[in-house]
Amino acid sequence: MRNSGQSGIRANALTMLIGPAFAVVASGAKQSSVSRALRPGLPRRYAVRNDRDTRQSAVRPIALMRNFLIRIAVAVTICALPGTGHAQNAVLQEAIGLFGQATFLKIGAPGMVLVVVRGNDHIVMGYGKVAKDHDAVPDGRSLFRIGSVSKAFTGELLGSMAADGTIRLTVPLADYAPPNARLPEAGGRPITLLDLATHTAGLPRDLPDDKYNGEDWKQTAADRFDYLAGLTLLWPPGTGAAYSNLGFNLLGDALVQAGKHDYEALLRSRIADPLGMADTTAAPNAEQCARLMIGGGLTPAAPCRDTRSTAASGGLYSTGNDMAIWLAHNLSTDKPAAWTTLALTQAVYRQRATLAPIIGLGGMDGMALGWEFVAASGHTPALLDKNGATDGFLAQATIAPGRGVGVFLVVNQLDFTAFGAMAEAARSMIETLAVR
């Protein structure tokens, strides 16, 4: 794809931010010959080209500006989807250039990856550093943890299996529990898969540490079902809402039983492989682990490891390139094979007005399968929203179904005060780019 004019746009954005004397950092950018290669396994229409500032080391700004310039050095990855032209890419570049840099600086993390999808076009941008003590700039192939954004993938797996008749949304969890398992009920209502997928099962947030060895990634389905045997639900299922990682892990256990494959295999066969998302996984290999950004903040950096046991609630890894594909898939209107799955996944099953209490779910107006629904307000269209925090990473995914716009951000610093800034940034970008 031709990319004429990109360095000029970036230079203009930097000029607005830091003044003309220092914009030479961006205007001198050259394309990396290595990054021009197609990503292995990625369809040609998703070919990625990375622009990296290879001349930054040659620029010697005054000492007062040095650290500031290093921090906003940006690597840009731009890829065109079918049917798009350069003009559309230019729109995204212009809209995101200064905005992305300002968002990165506001959050204050060592590094950030930003993905924006608009119609048949998307852009992936990397900012800062892959680790606090490593100056490499993240790009579309940098691996990161998406935390509880994994729940939206689990919701889509449930929608996919409901669409082809493998499972029913309203089937009791007991139907997929181990033999002789005892599951709690309240008000004469059993826990259903729909209750689990909408955080309305009356379950606590997490499995208590004393019910397993204290490391989330090592807990098992047996640990979870054993815990349920002595549990009293917070309320009758479907009547209140409380955010529950435990609930989504139990949902993952049920999907594994229904699908007769482990979670990773279900993810690959139903989402990742059909879409060409080679780096979205709960079991990264050595080559993928070598590309992992290093998280930090409130939790220490965790080693790259197999997280299949808790993949359904928050164990997935991905990349900017993969998340661009996934956002585009969730917004697609021209792929009939996906319509039923997406309709089931994105439908609102629980309205806020029908639930009391509501714990840990912020300002949602309803619950879809793994997604939180936010009603339209002012210039902001109706949204589906999901964030995540784990092992030194914060992630935010927001889409506007019917408007063709979606945004994903991830930073390698776990700081809960940044959640609001990331959600605000995603919604502001959607408001700017949404088709009216």
C-alpha cells in the first residue's frame, strides 16, 4: 500500500504538540525494510507496513526536551482492509496522530498500542517502549495480555456454539458439571450459562485463594466446582449483577465440556483460525513469548506462560494486528456466516433497570455476552465495551455496532486510575469517527 504523505501528517501533529523546532524527529522517518514483510499466516489483504523513526538517534535536541521527545517517539503500523483507498487511511492518520500521542502521555505508561477500525480500514500504532527498561517501540506484532477483554472472546464462543446448536444459552450449568457435583440455587433458580455470561449468577468475584494454590493461572475446573458445593449465592440468578471472574471461568469449563475440546482448541477453531489471528492464544510459544511487552505498575511483570486454565476470564494474549482483525470482524456487516453468532453475542440480555444490586460493572446500561452495553448519549452512539487488567497490563476494547467504528488500547502498566482515561479516549475517538 502506498503511504505517501504519512510523515508529513506526523510532522504536523508533532509541530502542534511540541513546536516546529523538534518536529524533525517525525518528518525524518523512514520505513523499516524488515517490517515491510507480510506477517506469516496473515491474509495478504492485512499486509502490514511499519514506519519507524530510524533517525531519532541522529537528532540532538536540547537537553530540556530530550526525555520528552524520546517518550513520544512513535512507531506506526498502517494496514488497509479490502475496498479501502488512501484517502480513508489519511482520515485515520489525521484523526489519531495528535490524539494518540496525547492519550499516551496522559496515561503515563512506558508503552501503548492503539488500534482503530473504521469501516474497511484500520490503523495500528505503537507508542513509547515495550518495557520500562527497553527502548524498542511496540508495533503491530508486539504481544501483550488483554486481561478481561478475554471475556468478550468467551462470549463470542458461547454465541458461536449457540448459533450452531452445540449449546443453549439458558441451559443450566449443572448440565456440564462433573458427575455428583453439587451446585447452588437461590429462589428456586439454577445458574444458567446466560447468567454466567452476563455476570448475573450471584457468584463472588473470584475463587478464594484458600481454595487452590493461590496462583490464578494454576486453578482448575475441579477447584471451581468443589467451591460451588458449599457456596450460598448472593441472590437468585438473573436478578442482580456482580462482576465475576469465577463465573466466566465456570462458563469456560461448560464450553469445554459441550465442545469436547479445551478452551484453546475452541478459540482456534471458532475464532482465531478462521479470522487469521495467529497470535491470539492462551498458550504462547517461544517465538511469541520473545515478542511479549513487559508489564508493570501495581503488579509485577509475570513470565510468559500457559494460562489456559483461566483463559475464559482473562488469560488471553494478543497483538495489535490481531485485535484489528477481531474488531473489524465484530463490526462486519458483509459476512453472512458471522451474522447469527454476532447477533447472539452482541444482543443485550440483561437491562440495568431490571437488576439490583449492581456491583463492579460501572456505568453499563445492559449486559451482552461478555460485553457491557452503554446506551447512546449526545454525540456518542450506543457502544459495547470491555476492559481488562492483569499482570502489569491494562486493556480497553470499545465498538459501535452499526456505526462501523471500534477502538482497542493496551498499556504495559497496571494503574487503575488509567481506566477512566482509556475508556474516555476510546469513546472520544468513536464519537469523532462514527458514521452518522
